[in-house]
Amino acid sequence: MTEILVCTFVSIIVAVLLVHFRNIRKLVADHNTEMMRMNSNYETNRSQINKRVSGLDSYDFLAYNLQQSLIVQPGISIDV
């Protein structure tokens, strides 16, 4: 009788441990998948930011603003 109880107890413990480790393995796999997705999104966003920064760095705001301010606008009359 004692051997059956011990065998049952050990079987239950082994089953619980197997389920626990299977759940941990699944959680780790899900975490790694999510981290890879986030890293991919980060790299995409970083490359977009670098493209925009390089575009802004090559743009000459002062020259553009001066050029636009020198355009004659017939609807505006300045009485000096």
C-alpha cells in the first residue's frame, strides 16, 4: 500500500514538473519571438529616423526661407 502511495505521489510530482517546464519553455519562446519583433521594429524605425535626419541635414532652411521671402506677392502692398 505504501509503495502505491509513493509511486502515485512521485508520478504526480513528475507530471507537475513536466507541465511547469513545458510552460516555461513556451514562455521563453514567446518572449524571444516578441523581442525579435520589437528589435525588427526598432531597426526599421531607426533607419527611417536616420533617413529623415540626413534629409534635414542636407536641406538649407536659410536659403529656402530667403528665396521664398524675395518672391513678389502682388496681393500685398507696403506703404512706406
